[in-house]
Amino acid sequence: MLTDARRLSRDVRVRRATLEALTVALTVAFVFYLVHQARQASSLDLGFLSDRAGFGVGDQFLTNVSGNDSRWAVYFAGIMNTIRITVFGMILAVIIGLVVGIARLSSNWLASRLALLFVEAIRNTPLLPFVVFWYTALVLQLPHIRDSLSLFGVGYASNRAIALPWARPLDGAGTWAVVALGAFAVAAGVWMFLHRYEASTGQPSRPWRVSLALLAVLAGGSYVAMGMPLRWDTPQVERFSYAGGLQLSPEFVGLLLALSFFNGAFVAEIVRGAIQSVPKGEREAAAALGLSGWQQMSLVVLPQALRAMLPPLATQCQALAKYSAVAIAIAFPDLMTVGGTIINNSGEAITMFIVMMLTYLLLNLLIALLLNGPQWRFQRGGKRRI
Amino acid sequence: MSLALLLAACSSDGPAAAPSTGGASAAPVATEGSTLAIVRQRGVLRVGVNDQLPGFGYIRPDGAFAGFDIDFGRALGAAIFGDATKVQFVSVSASSRFGALSAGEIDVLIRNTTWSLSRDSSLRLTFAVPTFYDGQGVMVRASDGINSLDDLDGAVVCALTGTTTQLNQEDRFAGTGVRYQPLVFDRNETLQEAFIAGRCDAWTSDKSQLAARRAAFPVRAGGPQSLVILPDTLSKEPLAPLVRDDDPAWADLVNWVVLGMLAADELGVTSTNVEQMAESPPSQEVARLLGVPVQGTVFNPGLGVATDFMRAVIRQVGNYDEVYQRNVAPLGIPRAGTLNASWLDGGLMYAPPYR
């Protein structure tokens, strides 16, 4: 009997199964404990989100909610602001990262040292003071609205807003947008056809020039034909704010710049690593073919580096979405700021925090889906080419 | 001590207004196990307070607590022990204050706390009479020419998150049809920077808070005189002391220390004339308040403390007006013309008869 038990306890399969069962049991117990605790402290009922919000959102993106809407609606305006900062922040961060990452590998001593300084200075600074610094020391120091800076006579900059001229849609703008989209599709099709034709026959057929000219003629022609349904709207200075045009709040601009530069430093390192992962021989071969430095980079190295770049870029984009929660420090109404106010007004802290965490989870899964889709395509393409 | 407690336990069953011929200090009355008995046994009163709100509860450069709320804590110490220094102030945060009181860490909470129904009903705590009628106000730059809420149409209004001010603001502005843009910060420093830079036209919070922020407004940005608090009040924020709701006798004592200070204000008894008034009381009311014999008998307040407890309170701390003038008036909130004026001057401060 005793030897049997001893033999069992020394059996790898038994040990493994026991360990696995224990892990599962502990995990299940922990989850049950968490849910139990949450239920003790809160009803986990989402009903309060249907109540009247009672507070508005100052800066909105594609939404138009007021204090009379439900808390859901106001929270959605916060989500849209988080999406706005993530999308535009990531675009800027990639541009900054590409420039800095390439400069970092440049043979120009000054360019590579400056890039190194930028990357190291930012990577060794915490985000929160960085964001507050950009906002208070740079954006808020723009002049008061009374002394607005004029931007070439068509826009204004002050610490109330950055107001830019913007196309305001008139009647028929929607129809024209559909027509323009069709023109874009036609131009893209022509580009693809000519590009393939050029690649297969070697006949120079100028895909860019032809398709862009086609787009200009189709979209421009229909715009004039439909009575010019967009009006150029230039902002005007009023007592407390600007009227008309596109207005960017100082909070948005401050957060956008801070997050772009902060994440740009990390993207720069991703770009540098990806470029260095491309075998040296590729570049040497391109040089041997007589390609210029820029052509070597844009035609040979970067397309291959892109494959190595995409997975860490997707991760960085998810990080940016999460970093944007510092918005509350500078009064940008993202989902954390709006959610925080809902908690203060309703007292439903636990439920609301769960909702907020789930929102971030969904946003990040969406980012993974969008950015990892092309990644698979690139990798298959890459394998085929090798 | 045990003898005193025994005596206290015996006499607590007696008639509340039993005449006592004793001199200045009649035998203290306190039921064993009551909050008052526990405080007496400990020898010091524990008061939960704010330590960062100038004028109301803050720490002076010399390390001592000072402020309007602090003075009511000292008054309670004077009432119980005849000594306003037998008070230990405990700093509690906005979120930890109710827990600290429920758990018995502190005996009374005097920390600019708004009396509201849900707090009163759900927390197993009870509010004493308000010491200060506050309300949400709006502060603007004097140079902007804004004189009332109506002038704020289209303006940017800064507020701190974590308060109900946003809701009040929305309700009030929606009622008047005035549009405004909210800008909600989570830190006071960032809000102040934005206000100084001219990012917002108005700053909203409780008026007492605004006054404190105004008093500390940096000179580089124009100093306090560059700011004006508008006369409009957007919400009711009565600030009151809090006690646990398991000891009504203790709540009575806290109430009557505050009310006694109001009565002293109405009767004109101050810290400078209290001894003179005790020598020759101008009226029977003053005699009852100060525990001076009237026709040979001393009025017994029946609160479990010395019959002349208000004499110690007024001598050591002062009446309501003195406490107000010492702490709140320097912030730029005069008492006259506000809700905190005496009912005799059109305010809400009113003491029930002290008899």
C-alpha cells in the first residue's frame, strides 16, 4: 500500500494532473471570490447608466450629447474621445517614430545623436508629468483668446482653442461624398491595373499620374456640377470662444502631442530594431544595383522591415489606447474622465469600473483585430516571396 | 474616576433639570459606556478634521491645527473638560472621514461636510446643527467684466471632479438657458494653472473653498484682489458636525455647544466680557447660559457636563461670531448679509431658547 502511494506520488503523469487540477481549482475559487466580493459591494446592475446624465461633455468628437441625455450617451462621447486620441495619436507616433528611428541609424553623427537623445530622454520619463508639462508649459502658454495668434489670416491659435478653416457641408454634400468615393474607387482600380501592367510588361505606364488625374477630374467635375456643396468656413473670434471652422481644444492638442511624442520614442526603437533585422546583404545588393540611399531604404529595406514592425506596433497602439487614460489629469473628457464623473454622481464605483475596464478590453481587442489582419497578409506574402 | 462614574450613573436617572446648588462645577453626569464617559476616561476628545482647507481646517506653519471647524472642536473640549486644549485633532480625508467616525477612531467629525439626506439616512451617522451654510459659487477675474451668471453665456467653466458641483452647475445653467463649456480637472494645481492662463473664464466650487483658493491665489497671477466671487449661489451646502447615531445624548451635547455659541452671539456675550457678565448677569438668559445662580439656583443644562460649560467655551474659544470673524472673514467672506448672519440680521443662525 505504502509503496503504491509512493509510486503514485512519483509518477510524472499523476503529479502533472494533480498540479493542473489544483491550478484550475484555485483559479475558479479566486474568480468566484472576486465575483462574490463585487456582488457584496455592489448590485452590478447597469440600470443607473440609463438615467439622465446631468452633466455635459465640453469637447466632443462625432457626437453631440448634453446633460439631458442618458449616462450611456455621455459615456459614449467619452469613448469616442478615447478613440480619437488613439487613432490620431498613433498616426502621429508612427510618423515621428519612422523619422526618429531612421535618423537613429543615419550615418550623420548629429542626426543619430539627436535621435538617441530624444528616445532616451522620453523613455526614461514617466508619462503623467510629461503630459501635464506639455499641457501647462506649452499649450496653456498660448495667448489669451483676446490676443489670439492669427494663422495666415484664416485661423486662430490661443489657449481657448486652435481654430482652423474647415469645409462645412451644405445640401447635397452627402450625395457628392458618395460620388467622390466612387471616383476614388475607380482611380484606385486604374492604379492597380496600370501598376500590374507596368510590372508584367515593363512598359512605363505612370499609374500614379494617371489615377490622380482621373480622381481630380471626376471628383472636381462632379463637385462643380453639383453646385459646390461644401463651403469654406473660416473661424471668427467671439468673446469667450471661436465660431465656425474646426476647433481643437487645448486639452486635445496637449494630450495628442504628449502621447504622440511619448509613443513616437518607443515606435522609433521598434523601427530601428526592424530595420536592423533586415540582412545587411539586402541593402548592399540594392546599392550594387545603383539605387540611391533613399531608394534602398524605401524600396528594399522598409518593406521587409514592415513585417517585423507590425506586431510590436500593434502592441504599442494598444499601449497608447491605455496610456490615454491620463487624459483626466488635463481635463480631456475621455472615457475615464466621463466614467469618473458618472461614479461621483451615481456612487456605482465598482460597476462603473468594471464597465470601463471592459471598454478598454474591447477597444484593445479591436485594435489587435485591425492591426493583426494586415500582419498575417504581409507574413504570408513574405513567405511566398522568399 | 470610578467614583465619579458611579455617581454619574446614579444621577443620570434623576430629573433632567434638577436644581443644583453647587458652585461653578456641578457633578458631571454621564452614563457608563456612553461616548461622553469614554471621552472622559480617555482624558482627551478626538475630533476628525480637514488639514488642508485654509480658514476651515488646516495646519499652521507652527504645526498647530487652526480654522473654523477646529474652533468648534476646541469648544467641545472646553465644554467637556473645561479645557480647550484637551482635544486631539485627527486628519481625515474626504473618503475616509465617515469610516473613521463609524469605527470609533474619532468621537466627532467636523470637516466641512455637507448635510444631505442620503448621508444622513445611509451612513448610521447623525448630523448636528449646521455651523456654516455654504453653497456652490462661481469665481471670475475682476478684469473680465462678468457680474452675474447670465454674463457667462458661452464661457468655459472649470470645476474639480469628485464633487457634485458639476451636477448643480448643469441644473442651474440649464434653468437659465445659459450655455457653457465644462472643463473638469482632477487636481487643483492643474485647474489653477489653466485658470491663470485664461483657459477658463470661471472657476466653480463651494464658496468657502473658492474663498480659500482666492486667498491663496499667487501674486504672480494678480493675487486675491484680481478675483471676484459672484453673489449667485448654485446649491445648498450646509456644513455640519457628525456623530454616530447610537448615542443621542452625545449628539445633544454637540448640538448645544454650537447652539450655546450662537446664543452667546445673540446675547452679546464674548470672550472679553464673559467674566464681567458672569459677575453681574444683565439678564436671566445670560445667567442661565453662563451657569450663574439665579435667585439661589443654578440652571442645570442636563447634558452631562458642568452647568457652567458655556462659560468655559466662551472664555477659551469665543462665541459664534468671534469664531467666524477669526477664521472665515479673513478669507474675504463677510458674515453680514450671508446665510450665516444671525436671524436677528436676516440670516439663518438661530438658537432655540436656552432654558
